[in-house]
Amino acid sequence: MTSHGFIVGCFGLATLGFGEWLNGHAGPGILLAIVVELALGLGFIQTRRVSLELGETAG
């Protein structure tokens, strides 16, 4: 499923961005990117869950 890779990618980028922010390699603007990446990942999880509940095939 291609959505699984996208979800993992979003959460991975959010984690890496947070780590860079903690280490001082990125400014406060990275927090916006982290929020967007988390929202995208959670949105794809929610969409996939609803699709499975309705009996549709995702991907």
C-alpha cells in the first residue's frame, strides 16, 4: 500500500525535524513543518480507517 509509505514518511520527517530543532540546527519555523507533517500522517490514518470501515479498498 502506498499510503503506508507516505504515513511513515510523514512521521519520520516530523521526528527528524523535531530532533534537529532540539539540537539547535533549525529555527522555530520547523515547528510549523512538524505540525503539518503530523496532520498529514494522522489524516491519512483516519482516511484509511474510515475506508476500511466502509468496506472500500484503500490504495
